[in-house]
Amino acid sequence: MQTSAQIHRQITTLANLHRLALRSYAARGPRRRYAAFFEEMFRLPGGSLRTASVQPRMYIPSADAARYPQLARAFGLDAEALLIVCFFQSVVAAKCYERWDETMALVAAHIARWFPGRRVNFFVACGPDTTQPVHREDLAAILGGFTGSRNNARVVVATTPSLLDLAVILRRARLALSNDTGPGHLAGALGIPTITPFLPGAVYSRQVWASTLWHRGVTLDPSSYSYDAITAEIFAGRTDIINTIPPEHLAAVTVAHLQKLS
């Protein structure tokens, strides 16, 4: 029987391997990144792994998935509303986009125009305040009164008891709006289109950190910022650069997915 220390070492090794594939094989492109990594690691013939078979995926047991109605009631989510899950925190302050309210207003206006009578719930999921430069109370104060367009939207700002509970809710979402942060990778692994503003340049690049085929990264391309300017922004905890991404660009990508609604 394995000890807990052995299991911990195995999990740590797997996490480090995933990070290696994510970063070092990004130049192979989003479709071939993981396939090329595993082919080389196990010395398999090039092209022997199918792209779809090695993409990050999260499995939710049916018994857990069945708890969604209970969780939705607990958080006050409307059963018939369009669900958009949001991750507006990040442990790196420079990744915290501060114009999500503008983006959400544009998205709600589109829904009011093209889907009259359709309501939308923005579920803003938060992590522990001890690790976040932007706290749950800050987001509640900024977004709590948001009503969308023609009163078609509401915002729920909450912390879920566990990542599994978050995944159960996220699995029912139409899409996710997310900073470049951990839960955004969870969204992509569940096959949820994830719209993310990325810092320009190569420090936290879109090419590397758009970790799944479901990520729809938006950045400034080409970038007018130098490597030194971006690193200075990160070390100082400023958000000036990330905030130069126009909300219209993020909303346009979001709307492109919403237009697929029946």
C-alpha cells in the first residue's frame, strides 16, 4: 500500500510534468502541444497520438453532477437563466482585469437585443481572500448591483465549499469569463469556452497559458510594451497594462459564442 507521502510525490510529479508540457511545448501549437510532449517523453513515433485524446479533461462522477440543482438553490441561481461563471481574481495582481463590468454590460446588452426575455446569471466564484489581492467583498461592492440591460441580469458573488462543487456548477455554464488564473484552466478542462484577457508579450503569454482548446484568449497583438515594462508592472502589482485591453474585444469573443444559442 502506498503511503500518503508517496501519493503526494506522484501528484507533484504529474503537476510538474503538466507544467512542462504547457510551457515548453507551447510552440507546437494548441492542438499538438500535449501530443508532442507525450510522444517525446515515451519515445513514440511522431503523430502516433491523436490530438483529442491527450487534451486536459476533468471527469465529474454522475453522483456529483447530480448535485447541481442543490448547489444552484444554495447560491440562488435561476434554473432557467443563462449561466456564465466568472473568475475575476488572480494571485498575480497585474493579471486582474478591472473592466469586467464594462464587458458584462456589453454582453447583457447583446442578450437583451438578440434573446428578448432571456435572463443571465453571472456567478462570480471567489477563492480565499488570504491569497487574493482582490477580495470577495471588493467584487461584491463593484458588481453586486449589476442588473444588465433591461434588468435581464444578476450577479452572485460567492465562494464554493470545494473545487469539486465549483466544477459541478461550472459544468452547467454556457461559458466562463476569467482572468489568467487557476480556475480558468478548470473551465477549459471541462470543455467550457473560456474568454481570458492575457498580458501582452512573453512573460505570461497567451500562447503558453491558454491551456486548452476551449480557451479564447484576448490580448494586445502586436504589443507596444517592452519585456521590462511588463515585468515592472507585475512586480509593482499594477493593472495599467491589462486594463488597456478594450472590453469590446472581450465582449465580441463572448458574443460570438452566445450567438450559437438556439
